[in-house]
Amino acid sequence: MSLPPVLRHRDFNLYWAGVILSQIGTRGTVAANFYQVYDLTGSIAYTGLVGAAQAVALLVLSPFGGALADRLDRRRLLQAAQFVALLVAAALAWLTLAGQAQAWHVVLSVVLTTAAATFDQPARQALIPAMVPKAEIGQAIALLNPSRELAILVGPLMAGLLITAGGPGLMYAVDAVTYGLLVAVLAVLRTPAATRPAGERRSVLGSIVDGARYVAHRPLIYSLMGLDLSATLFSAYRVLLPALAVDVLHVGSTGYGLLSSAPSAGALLATYSVFRTVQRSRRQGRVLLVSTALYGCAALFLAHAPVLAVALVAAGLLGAFDAMATTIRHAAVQIDTPDELRGRVTAFYQMSSRGGPALGDVVVGAFAGAVGPVVALTVGAFGPILVAASFWARENVVRSYTGIVEPAVEPAPATDAPAG
């Protein structure tokens, strides 16, 4: 059997492997962060501050990260961001292993790591079209997203085992090593720098404004952002997993690791269907809306799972439906954006795609602190269902999206020069 065309590119294959290794450490650390804060405080609301820390960094710094991704060598920018995250992981590992870590140390580390990621993610996504032809971008993202899920599967599972063996500090030390591996991989990639129009001398703020104006003129992009944000804001489940594992299902840290990994297992099992849908389907908008609604149904199933085995199935379904919806959304945004704007557009998009779940951790965590994790997830599960239904009920660019994006018509750039 011949390889898919997208796997015939040396730089993409190296990048793919490096991203998997780095994401394993990152996702394990996120799981360890949630567990450590809950273990130190016993408070779901305080655990939600992990999401709050992510949200603050994402919403404040994302536009600047996108602007730099369109100005600087994206590979070097990604390297620098990974190195900063490496230092943060190493510092938290030292504090935790020395028995000196407090909850605020963990939250601060999340702020710093997410701040680095706000410069990392736009460059990471915008780098993909530099390694594969435009016709293969959808396939590349369809492979990268399941690979991310593989990392989310292995990372939290590893975190659960390492926490059981020696505490969260071991997970943070492994994370630092994986960051170093991606830095090394990026050093040998051969990719062109971002394309900038000849003679452009825009300020960083002016560049951010241009990116915002482009998004405002692309109904598909801002509609996908709205769908993503509204669907995830009230159905954030990861902040509830420690409480579900420890207080509802009574399965401890090892069970928490399994529960945190289950969504990624579901996403991996759905990889073939996701890849075929992106490659062949011309009804991707309808598939996206159905997947979003079923994501909410799976969250409802998880909220009322009586035993760990049932919870694992529900979490697996969450991951499968999320993988389908996420792949379609991300591919549409990348294809619909010209190279010179990809960093900025990706940055604005991540404010909803990553900021939504982060804000959701705060909202759902606070709500769960008052009513308990089961009730909070039950109520929140209706968010994706209702939002998807509202898009389905009327003709719009999301429902009619076919997977083939028309060439973008860019708005005329604003000038930095004062009038007169």
C-alpha cells in the first residue's frame, strides 16, 4: 500500500514526530497541573484557576504571537517558545520534587507556559503550509490532530502512572525533556520564512489590525470561531475529571490518568473516518454540526456514568466527535487564509479554539464548586447541542461548507500614517 502523498515530505515527517513527542509531555503536564492543584487545595473552584491562567495568557498575548509569526522565521519563533516552556517545566519539576510547590506555583507555571504557547501555536499551525502543497493541507491537519490526540492519550496516562510512582514532579521533568527534543528537531527543518508584501513597513499593532480586519471579512472563519467558543465554554469537562475520578468514581490518580486519556483513545479510533471525511466528503459543514451536537451528548453520558468502564466509553466518544469537528474547523481556517496572514488569523482563531475551553474551566469549575461535578457537566452538555441546532436550523456558511474554500478576497490594508 502506497503512503498518502502528505507523508512523502521529509520536513513534514520530522515535524510530525517532534510535535508528537512535545505534545506527550505537554498534555501530561496539563493533567498533572489539574491533579496537583486539586490535591493541594481540595477545591474544584481553585482547580479552575488552571484554566483561568490559560485563558488570560491566550486572550492577552495571542494577537501579538500571530503578528510575530507573520514577521519572523516561524521555525525559529517556535524554537524560542519551546525553550521558554522547557525552562518553566524544569523549574516546576525542581520545586515539586523538592516538596516546595504550592498551588500558586502551579498556576503561575501555567500562565508562563501558555504565554509561550501563544507565540508557539500560531507559528506551529502556520508552518504546515510551508511543508506541504496546498492541496495536501487538509490531509496534513487530519494527521496532526490525531497525533495530538495520541499525545493526549499517552501524556495523561503517563502522568497518572508517574504521579502514583513519585508525584507530579516526575511528569514535569519528562515534559522538559520532550521540549528539548522538539527544539532539536526544529533545528534541522528546512522551511521558508513567512511571506511579506514587498515594501511593507507595518507596525506590530497595524499588523494585528490587518489580521482582525481579514477575519471580520471572512464569514466562514468568524462563524467557526463563534461555533467553537460557544460550544466549548459551558461543556469544559477536563476541570471536572479529578473530582469525577476521586470523589464520584473513587478510582484515584491511576483512574484519573485513564479517564484523562480516554478522549484521545476515542479520537485515535476515529482517525480513519476523520481522514476520509476531510479527503472526500463535500458535506463537511453538516458533519461538523452533527459532531458538535454528539459531543454534547457524550458529555451528558460522561456526567452520569456509574462506573469507570462506562465513563471511559463516554470520554472516548467525546474525543471521537471532538476530533472530527476540530479537524474540519482547523483545515477550513488554514485553507481560507493566505500565507502572509496565517499567523495572525491562527492567533485570533486560537482565542476561541483554546480560549473557550480555558474559560470554560473557570465557569464550569466555579459552577461545580456550588452544585457538584455531575450537575455542572449535565447542564453544560446542552451547550454544544443547542449551538449546533441553531446553526442547523438556518442556511449559513457553516452548514453549507463543502470542504472546498473559495479564494480569499483580502480587504485593503489600513495605513499607519496619520490623516492629512
